[in-house]
Amino acid sequence: MHTAITDRTALVTASTEGIGFATARLLAEEGARVWVHGRGGVRLGQAVAALRRAVPSAEVDGVAADLAADGGVRVLTAAVPAVDILVNGYADTRPKPFATVTDAEWTTTLRNNVAVTATLTRHYFEHMLASGWGRIVFIASDLALRPLPVMVPYAAGKMAQLTLMRALAEEAAGTAVTVNAVLPGFTRTERTEGFLRPLAARHGMSFEAFMDAYFNDPAFPWRDEVGFGASLVRRLLEPEEVASLIAFLCSARASGMTGASLRCDGGTTPTAL
Ligand SMILES: NC(=O)c1ccc[n+]([C@@H]2O[C@H](COP(=O)([O-])OP(=O)(O)OC[C@H]3O[C@@H](n4cnc5c(N)ncnc54)[C@H](OP(=O)(O)O)[C@@H]3O)[C@@H](O)[C@H]2O)c1
């Protein structure tokens, strides 16, 4: 499919790995100029190099900004003043049982997932309105709709992103700026593997056998420890599967879609709508 984003500039926040990286790669393959973003250092350099290798024709650069730090948004917007496409991939996950979350952790998690994302988005949104074309995609989470007890502040932040998404879509009414959200389910990324591999090892299983049993064996004894719900595709999603939907929403082809929350969760959320 020709997605007609050649000559568009895209920024994907938190894109040195995982869903962000897969999205940056797809946008680069579609011909966009892509900013890869992370906290900097070796990981950012490696991600940029990997993208340039994977898509030699693409214009790819890296930008470093710690969005959890004070002034992080200013650092990012000073280095990249305007883009046509913004994918909000940055998240503060911080898993912890609800009862043990402190006031300070609530403040920080909501600041990082909501206020930081809102401030960053406002900056680029204004440029998009002025230029007359734009795409904003929030990478939210299926947990916005079915919060896990161990990730309540994160899930609340993701739900708030859906509110923000809808408000901005309404504010952009009558323009060619679209604003949408994608809700991924359980996806194979460094972060999820970092949590699951030690769990599998603790139960004396290989990662692959553990995940296969989680998704396919009704008698799997450690379901609650994994806790990510019953997937209809019965496997972890791959980052590229989520990135495909995001890249489509960023494309000129998706001009009729705005203000929408779209699930890419392997059918985990148990409702038709
Ligand atoms: N994986 C899943 O199962 C899943 C499910 C639902 C929703 N999601 C959502 O999808 C998005 C991507 O998730 P993911 O699992 O692929 O990746 P992730 O683990 O959430 O994020 C990894 C990226 O975040 C960057 N990062 C971390 N802290 C940062 C900071 N303070 N400032 C700037 N960048 C920072 C890292 O860059 P450096 O380390 O290079 O700094 C890296 O590129 C997130 O919004 C997540 O909530 C993921």
C-alpha cells in the first residue's frame, strides 16, 4: 500500500526499542524523515544505526531527551521544533501493587504519562494546525480499559491519554490534522521479556514453553502472576503488528479516521466495541 508520507517528518518518542522502534522503522520504510528518540547515549546511537542499516534510503536522526526529567520536553522541542507526524510512545510503567503506591509515585506516574505527553503534544499540535496537515498517534494500552491491580497509575494515565486524544481531535475539527490512539495488548518487547523471562526461569521453564502454556493451557498454574488476560491470538503480539496500525494512522490513507481509540490487543479486551 502506498501510504503517501514521503516528505513528511515524523518523531516517535521512546523509539530506541520495542513498539516505538518498529514504528520508526515502518515510517522510514514509507519514506518519512524520522526522528528516533530516547534518553541518549549508546542505545540511541545503536537504534539510529540499526534503522539506517535496515532502510538505507531513509533520512533518520536521533534526538536525546529524558522526558522524566524536569525540562525534558523543552530539550526535545528545542532540538526538533516541528514535525508533521508525532507518535507518543513514551510511557512510565512502574508496576507495583495498588496498595503500596505512594503519593509521590502517583504524582510522578501521572506527570510522566499525562502532563509530559500533553505538553509535548500541544507544542507539535500547534505547528500541525499552522501547517495545515498533521498526524498524532498516542500509544495507549489495553490496560486503559481493563486496569491491572499492579499497574493502576499507569492505566489511569493511559485512560487520560484517550481523553486528551479525543479533545485534540475535536479541537482540530475541519482541518487535515488527525489525532488517534492505539491500544496495544501484551507485546514482545524488552520490557515485557524483562518481566517474563525471570518468571519463567523461577518456575523452571524456558521462556517459550512458559508463554505457550500461559496462552494455551487452561490449567496453567501461574496465570495470576502473568496477569495479562486471555488473548484470542494466543501469543504475544510482535512490535511490528502494533506498528503496522500506528503507521497506517500516520499515513495519508487514514485521512477519514480521527478521534478514535483503536485496539491492537490480539482480542484480549472481551467486548465487540
Ligand atoms: N509492551 C507491551 O506489552 C505494551 C502493551 C501496551 C502498551 N504499550 C505501550 O507501548 C509503548 C511502547 O512500549 P514498549 O514496551 O515497546 O517500550 P517501553 O519499554 O515502554 O519503552 C522503551 C523506550 O522508552 C525509552 N525511554 C525510557 N525512559 C525514558 C525517558 N525517561 N525519557 C525518554 N525516553 C525514555 C527508551 O529509550 P532509552 O532506553 O534509549 O532511553 C526506549 O526507547 C508504551 O507507551 C507502552 O505503554 C506496551
